[in-house]
Amino acid sequence: MIYGSAKDWRNAPRKKVLFFGMSGLGKTYVSNILRDSGGWFHYSIDYRIGTRYMGEYITDNAKAEAMKVPFLRDLLLSDSIYIGSNISFENLTPVAAYLGKPGNPDLGGLEVSEYRRRQEQFRLAEIHALLDTEYFIDRAQRLYQYPHFICDTGGSICEWADPGDPGDQLLTELSRHTLMIWLKGDEDHTAELIKRFDKAPKPMSYQGEFLTRVWQEYLDQHGCAESDVDPDDFIRWTYAQALAHRQPRYEAMAKNWGVAVTAGDISKVRDAPDFDELIERTLETRRNCA
């Protein structure tokens, strides 16, 4: 790790961290607190995906829908209107809307082949965005003179790496430049995430092998054809399994490549000094347990 002890962290002129874990446990919450302190540059992976790597996909998809409406079609073909996504750190809906959900098109679902195509686009986009971290670390200091740096990742980072492989290219690169910090939830957090997701199911990105397995299991258990799948029901049914699938992968990332802090401790952070103190304690505990 780039900070081997509490002293290393405390004395570092430039602090560089990467947050990972399930969405909803505080990654963006603490990133915003640090950014608002004035000394931290906030690099959002999801924002980078939506603007740099999937921006054209998102816009073209919106245009394709508009072209189905004669009035909008004429305006588009005459360059009389402009269609674009209004993505921001706080509003990443355009990315999720493009990813979509598989199932019955009458219920807003995508054919599973199209769904898989978009999932693969997202996988490549997220990997590229993660590998841009070094560039943004340099950019943050060179262009904007920020001394400290946060990489705020999406929940699916663990899907594209093998945390048990000491030579994993993605994790080797990220840990070379940042202290990787897992925001770890407990059973109550998991139950709350599932409850929240059940109320408002949102598109997610899945590892290809995992998606193949759960899709077939859903079809077998519900005895339905692909075109009859209720998109919201499928992703609700899949969500808890996705949490269970990701948990050991996050844990291995923290054990082999970084540190873990609890979501409860993160929720108590109110300013940058609180965060510094939390990471000092975490590094000291890890060193004493080594």
C-alpha cells in the first residue's frame, strides 16, 4: 500500500484514496464532504463513464427513441433540436437508463442479447475509467492545484478484477496510485439496501458469468420465456444474490489490496479532519494485526 502506517498517512503531502463497495453505503457521501473541504479533487468513475466512454451510446439511444416520433424526427433531421444527457455527479440516471433491464419490451424491458451488449459496453467503459485514475491524479494537481484526491468508484468494480491474483492488472494499477478503501456494510445495511432497492429497482451491471447463471435460474424457476420476463421483478430477484456475490470479492480486495472501514464509521465523518483520523486508526489497526 502507498501508506504503510498511520504516520505515513499523517505526513503525506498528497493523500490519494479510492473508495469501493456497494452503492448506498457512503462513497459519494464522504467524497462530497472531502471535496467541499476545498483540498480534495473528486473523480467520479460513474460520471466519467457517462460523459467520456458511454456519452455517445446514451445520446444515440435517446435520439433513436425520438426518431420514432414524427414531429421530433423532422426536427432532428433538420438539425432544429439538440438531444443530450444532463448527467452530473448527483444525477447519473442517463447511464442507468441506457443500461436498462432485460425482459418484456411491453414493460420497458430489453431483449437479453441487447441487454448483454450494453452490459459489455459498460464493463469496458468502467475499466477504462478506472485506468484513467492516474491521469486525473496528475490533472488534479497540475491543472487545479488540488493536493488530495478521491476516486469514487461504482459498485461493480469488483466484477472486473480478480482480487486473489497478486498480478491482477487493474488492482495493481489502482493500488499503485491510491489507498483502496472498502466501505463495509453489516447485515442491517444489507437489509436496508435490499429494502430500498425493492421500492425503486434500478439497473445494475453484472459479471457476465453471474448474469448468465441468474438469468437461466430465473427462467427455470418462473417457467417463462425470455420475452415474458417482468424486468423489475427480475432485477429485484437478482439484487440480493448480487450483494452476496460481491461481498467476498470486496473483502478480498480489502484484505489483499487495501483497507476496510465500516459504513457506520463513515457515516460519522463530518469533515476532512474526521476522515484523516479514521484512516489513521484504520492503518494503525491493520499494522498491529499484521
